[in-house]
Amino acid sequence: MKKFLALFVLLAAVGTAEAKYNAPEGIVSRSDKIANWQMNELDGDGDGKLSPDEFKRKTANYGRDERRNVRRAKKEGIYMSPEQQFKAADTDEDGFLSDAELADFIRKQRDEHEGLYY
């Protein structure tokens, strides 16, 4: 009985710990792929970062899935305009989005099932 109780306590403790997935080296996440693609498509001057005007151009390229996600986000009350998305993604507040900032923003939205990226 003591062994069973000890095993139960151990399993309960392990079950409450949050597991963080660390991808193997060389694996690129879906969020990083989306960010890289958007950076290549939207970075008009090729400086490796997106200005607010460059970022807003992404709405002109929305396909069927993105338009559906916009409608869903509006219906759920979680829609963010491109300006709001830019401000939320610009974590260092330098007025530009780096590849890493964009990937982190996309990852956060996908993890929380918010916005366009889920």
C-alpha cells in the first residue's frame, strides 16, 4: 500500500509540472516558416525587417484561409487590425519587426488560438 501511495504521489507531482517541448536541432517550427515566408514576401526594401507600411501589405495577399480566419476572429471578438498586430508584435518597440519578433507573435497567436494563425 505504501508503494502504491508513493507511486500515486510521484505521478501526481509529475502530472502537475508543465512540459516544455524543445524541438531537436535543425527542426524549424511552423511559426518560424510562416514568419520567414512573410518576411520574404513583405520586406520591400530588403533590410531584413518590416516597417508598419510593409506589414500592412500582407492584407492584400490574404487567401481564402486568412479571410475565413478574419471572419472567425471578428465573430469571436478577438480580431486585431494590422496596426494592432504590428504594435503587439513589436516587442522591442523600435518601430520595425524582425524575423524573430514576427515568429514569436505568430507562435503566441497559434498557441493561444487567437487571430489569423490558428
